[in-house]
Amino acid sequence: MKRKLVGFVSMLAIAVGGSLAVAAPAQAAPAVMITKIYYDSPGSDKGSNTSLNAEYVRLTNKRSTTINLKGWTLRDKTGYTYKFSTDFRLAAGKNVYIHTGKGTNTSAHRYWGRSWYVWNNTGDKAYLRNPSGSLIDSCTWTKRGNGYTYC
């Protein structure tokens, strides 16, 4: 009887352990990802428009189809928020750069229009959300390094 019980417990442990070892399905990569943040523009942070525009976030469309970013938002931990308020179509595999300062929007470069920096040099977090408010991607850095981070 003791042998049967030990055998049963061993089989049960193998069955349970085996089922726990099965890998969960991988999470699909977001359609649009934050792929680079240049949080510390070169030179002194004196607030010139050139310096502000050297601070940017790069978004990349990782899908094989164009995605309309109308209503999507990009924000930092403090709550400074950039919103794609009009139709903006990001082609498959393409990037768009969101610059902090002022400029003329194009298909590859968008301008926040701020008069001071958004991204903290010592650490911050960027959040990308779709129009319904769902978090699509985020990127965090914790210390000043070379002035940028790849996400």
C-alpha cells in the first residue's frame, strides 16, 4: 500500500510539474512602440527652441499596415501630455519624432510646442496610450547617462 501511495504521489508531482512547465504564450508586441527617447538635449538646458527640439521621443509602427494615431497620447510621469488631435497616419515600419519645442509638423516630425523641457534628465517614464486610454507602451529611465535611451 505504501508503494502505491508513493507511486501515485510521484506521478501526481510529475503531472502537475509538467503542466506548470508549459510556457505561457508570448505577449504580442504593441503595434506602435516607443523606441528611443532623447531626454537630455546636447549643451546647456537654457530653453532655446533648438535645444527643446533636440529633446524628442521616437515612435515606431511595428506592423505591416498603416496606423492612424488620431487621439493617441504621449505623456510623462508629471502629466505633460502630447495628443495627436488630427488624423495622423504612421506608415508600416516608419518612425515619427515628437519634439518638445515649436516647429512645422510633417509626416516624420511632430512638435509639442512647449517652451520648456518635458523629459527629466535624472529619470522619468513615457506612456503611450490609444484613444480609449489603454496603455500601449511605456519606457522608463532612472539616471542620466548619455542623454538618450532605447526602449
